Amino acid sequence: MADLLTRALLGVLTGLLALAALSQGNGLTGLGLPLAGHLAAAALAGLLACLAATRREGGKPRERWGAAGMGVLLTAAASGLVFWHANESLPVEYGIDRGLLLPQLWALCPPMPGGERLAAGAACLVGGAVGVLAAGHRKAVARVALALVIVSFAVSAATLNPRIVQEATAVPQPGAYSADTFLFLRTAALMREGASYYPAFQTAYTQRKGEAGVPGNPLNWRPPLLAHLWAVLPDGATILGSFWLLATLSIAASWDLARRHADEVVALWAPLALAPYFLYGACSIWFGTYEYWAAFPLVCGLWACGTGRPTLGATLLGVSAMTREQFAYLLPLLVLIGLRDRRGRAACWGVVALAAIYYVTHYILARPYVVAGNRGLAAWSDGGPEFVYRCWMFGTVYFTGRDWLWVPTLVAGYGAAALASVRLRSNTTLLLVGAALVPSAAALLVGQVERWYWGAALVPQLLVALPFLTIPRNTGAEAIGSQPCKTRSVASR
């Protein structure tokens, strides 16, 4: 009975995440077919719930059907609550986000009539029935489900905000922009015309609408790595497309990392949660936020470290650390991994040394452009639990039921990272724990009002850790420096 309840709980959690992630971000909804999008999401939720609740291999038919039935029925019941609250979170989004959401998004998210809720519950049951029949082909079904998540993300990113491509393509003109994204696009445009980074950034900064001065301290100057990469691309539309591509790769990488330690279906928790999180940046002007761009190599670096690619993993994590200062917390973690793992030592320490030289050089070059009277660091005194909470809630517009489901999801991510570190004792799990705890602790101590997008420095790795809540499928031998530990596999539970 305990095993049955455990599997039913896995089914319910998987179904809820599927509903939460896909009901607003589903590609069919983005194409203007909201009912079809809701029903498709509900059916997929039932399918995943059933697969997560049934035995991975074998099992008595009675026990298999019992676990599947319990998972599907409870998920179908819970889906009514999710759909009931599906559209009530958008009006209470922070003002900074409300001002950026276009009216078209409201039209795509009308309150669901009771009949649609009943249809969604029925679709969830149908999806569960299909899941029972497909339980013998879990790997294939999991891959199909992942493909649906990726297609849903791609279609939604391209259709939810028809104006975003035009806004990204147009070259920002002096005095006509104020948001940071257009400041960065303007900097890249000036660099394409031949300007070097620091004069280009200063010019773009002073040309913002209502700007009366130059950057007031060295931390106003973004590291130059991303600007140089953007300057190679022909225009802002290509930059936006690159955002979509990198987000898709990160979503797929999160599943591939998790499936090496957990069941293939349960491993879908990570992409199901990451997709709506990245979707907010993919279809809004937040696509130019440096924190998002630093999160992509962070997720892919975790994947590389967890799949036996220490050099690639250290390189990607170094790119993340050199994209935005908030991600420099990865460098001490790489030092620690270098002490633990002989095979990855050269790569880790080499990246740390390069990043140190990079930042020292960056601030030396930025110093002449800083006003002499404002060369000190900004006084950061707005940290605390409220600031951490606001960081957590950034970018969750497309996560249905976000007001009551999102924070428990992140807390579960903390628990999963901690459990994985105990069970696997690998460098990957060290990164999962450190990459979540260090920026969270920093956010408690320091912060700046309206800098909630710093949440991109701590949220993605918590979402990646979600599948590690389950008993590991293997010992994590693929992870660099992992220490094998004897645990039961998911199949033997």
C-alpha cells in the first residue's frame, strides 16, 4: 500500500506540473485555439500522471491498474482546482510586468466556463487511459512528451506576442528607449558600426530616454562577453531567435540530465517547469535580460557535468559566470570541484583563472568611464525574505496557478537538491545545491528594489533539481567525480 501511495503521489505531482506548465503555454493556445490547448494539456497531464504512477517495469496487473487509476483520478480532481485558478494570477502580477504584458495575452487567457473544466477533466482521464496502455513503452512515450513540450514552447514563443519580433528588429534610436533590453541592443548596434564596447555602452546609456548622466559606479557596466556575441549577430531578431534556441536546448538538457538518475517520465518535471519560466522572456522584451542569457549556459553546464563532460561543463559554467556578475558564485564551486576531482581539475581551475583575469580587466577598462564622485559600490540594503520571494516570482506569468503552486515547487527543488547530494555524492549534486543556496543566501543579505530579475540566478537550477526528489535510478557514475553509492533503482521500488 505504501508503494501504491508513493506512485500515486508521483502521478499527481507530475500531472499537476504538466497542467501548470502547459495550460497557458501550450502551442495550441498560442495559435488562438484556447479550448484545444487546455484539453491537450489536460490529456498530457493524465498521460504523464498514469505513467509516473505505474511500475516502470512489470508488476501485477491489479497493482499496476490500481496505481494508475489512483494517479489519474486524483490528478483529474486536482485539475479542476488548477483550471479554476488558471487565470486569476495574471491581474496580481507585479506592476513592472503588467506594464509589459500586451492586451493580446489577456484575450488568450479568458476564464474557462464550467463545461470546459469538465471537458478538461475528461481529457485528463482519457490521457490516463492512454498512459495505461503505453506503460510498456515508457521511454518512447517520455520522448514524445518531451517533444510536445518543446514544440509547445517554440510555437508559444513565436505566437503569443506578435509584436516582439518587430520590436527586436528595429534598431533603438537615441531618446526613444528606456528599458535595459533596448540599451543592450543599442550597444550591440553601435559595436556593429565599429565602436568598441565601453564607448558604445556609455553612448547607449546616455541616449536613454530621460537619462541625464553616465553610469554611476562600475557595477552599472555589464561584462562585455555577451555584447561581443550579440555584435556578431546581424540584428535584434536574430538575437531573439538565439534566445529561443538556447532556451530549447536548456529545456532538453534538463531532461537528459534528470533521466540519468530518475525515471524517464518523472524526469519530465524539469522541462515542464523550465518551459513556462523561459517562455516569459521568450515572448517579451525580457529576452534581452542578461540573467536569462547567463541561465542557459548554467543549465547546460549542469547537464555537461552530469553526463561525464567535465571540460565542457566547466567551460559552460565559466561562460555563465562571465555573462553576469550575479553568476560569479559559480567560480568558488568550480574551485571546490577542482579540489575534489582530479579529472576535472585542470578545466575547473583554468576557467576560474580566466574568469578572474576577465573581471579584473573589465573593471580596469570601465573605471575611466565612471564619474569620479561615484566610483564607490552602490549601497545594497534591500535584501531579506521579501526580496528573495520577489526574485522567485519573476518570470512565472505562464505557470498556471502560480500564486499557490510556484513557491512549493521551488521549495521542492531545494529538497530535491539536498536529497540528491546525500544519495549521489557527486559533483553534479554539489553544483545543484551550491548553485541554489549561494545566490539565495546572497539575496537575503543584499538586493536592490525592482531588481527581481535576479531570480534567474537561483530559480532555474531549482527547477532542474525537481526530478531528483525520487529515488535515483543509478549511482550517478556519469557525473564527474561521483562517488558510487548503493541505492535501489526506480524499477525495483
